[in-house]
Amino acid sequence: MCKNTEYLFSRHFIHMHIILFILLIILIKFLPHFGVLFAFPLTAVFVAILAMIVAALGPWEFYKFKTTVDPRHLNKTSMLVTSGIYRYSRNPMYLSLVLFLFSEILWLGNWLGIVGIVIFVTYLNLGQIKREEAALAEKFGKTYLAYKQRVRRWI
């Protein structure tokens, strides 16, 4: 396994995006509003439900093909999953986290929280996803590269 994949699967790095996600949930709630409060609670509920559906569909595809969803155990990955939700997004589980953050912004009406989403997406793109993609390219080669050309990273 190359150094990138070893770093990817270290316990601390894997959990950083979860810690950042939780901190952003808390931060969005307490960010100053600057007098701009345009809440959209019905839309927020719709986006939260969509986030839950997207969050469930990713692991479901892994379960159907009896392969691991845990990026720390790439050696247990038996195949590259490209069906279901993975036909539309290479990272539906991360997309669901972004949708949850956006639903909170809609619920609270605190549009400054968009900055938190930008930080979160940037962290995922430059850190977590970049390393996962390198590991998948190493493991699945041309098959993964062709998939990467067909399907967008987010949506």
C-alpha cells in the first residue's frame, strides 16, 4: 500500500471530517445573523429528508454487493460500486452531510453558515476525497478512472 493510502486509513484522519461536520452544526446555530434571518422551515425539512435518503442509499449499494463501506479497510473492498446512487455521485455519503448542513442553514435562516459548507467541501475535496480517489485508482486502475470520467464527484 502506498503512503497516501496508509495516511488515508489512519484512524485520526478518517474521523476529522466527522468532527468538522459536528463542529459546523454547532457553529451554524451560534453564528451571528447580522439581522438577516430568512428561514425556510418547510424547505429545510425537505432537504433534511433528501439528505437522509442519500445517506442511506450509499451504504445500501455497498451492502448489496457485500463490500465494505469503511474506507479504512480498502483491502476488504471486493469491487467498485458504480450502480444505484453511485451512477450520479461518486460521494453520496459526503453529499448527504453537506445537505444536512444546508438544511440547518435553511431551518435557522443563518446564511452565514454557507461559509461553513464551503470550508467543509474544501476540506473533503482536498483531503479526504483526494486520498480516497488515489487509493481507488491504485486498487481498481482503469476501471476506476473510466468511472471517474463518467460520474461527477458530487452531483
